[in-house]
Amino acid sequence: MLSLVSPVIIVGLVLLPMSLLILLVGVWLYLRTRGFISTAGQATARVVALQMDEAGEVYYPIFEFTTADGKMLRIKGSTGSNPPRHKVGDVVSLLYDPRRPEDARERKFLDLWALPSMAIGLGGLCTTILVLFLLSQR
């Protein structure tokens, strides 16, 4: 006799690997960020300009800072906003990769931990809900 599997169970089994993938990406992002921080140089930077994106919707800060070996750099911040979260002249703390100092990030939660936190939170929550749901269908 052929037993039919509920479409709801099939959807749960399809969504479970996707939620696990989101969780794993979050863990990978967390480990990558932790590695970046452990080897990063620190610098004090000044916001020298604000650059609007091509769509004209988001402002990105332009930072100027000096690396530990004395090299002066000007980089575009990785996180934009509207309204801008910085003003020209603001002083901020940056972390940068000493091997590639143009890879610099503001030393703030949003720039370092927001994406890993969201991915781990969403992936973990969805995985937990799906596992509990699938176990309740037995």
C-alpha cells in the first residue's frame, strides 16, 4: 500500500535545507568577521566627504586615515544610510586589514556584526521552527 506524504511535510522538508544553509552562512560570516578583527589594525579616521550612490538614495562616508606604517588612505565606507549617519569632519574608529588596508570597516556593530547576527538569527529560528514542526507531524 502506497502511503501519501502530506504536502505540508514536503514543504517543510524543502525549506529545512534552505534554513540550514542560511544558518551556516551566518556562522561562516561570524568566523570571517572574528578572524578579521583578530588580525586588524586600528586607526582613527576622519570623514572627509559624503558620496551618494548611483540611485541617489544612500550616502556613504568617505574616510581618510593613516595606517600603522604611515600610509595615508581615502576609502569609501561599507555602510551607507539616508539620512547620512556621519557629517564631514566626524572622527571614527576603523579596523583595517594590514595586508589590504583598503579593506577597512567602522568599529561598530552595524559594520561588523549585523549581517552575521541576522543570518544566524533567521537561520536558527527557521531551522528550529521547521524541526519542531516536522517532529510534531510524526
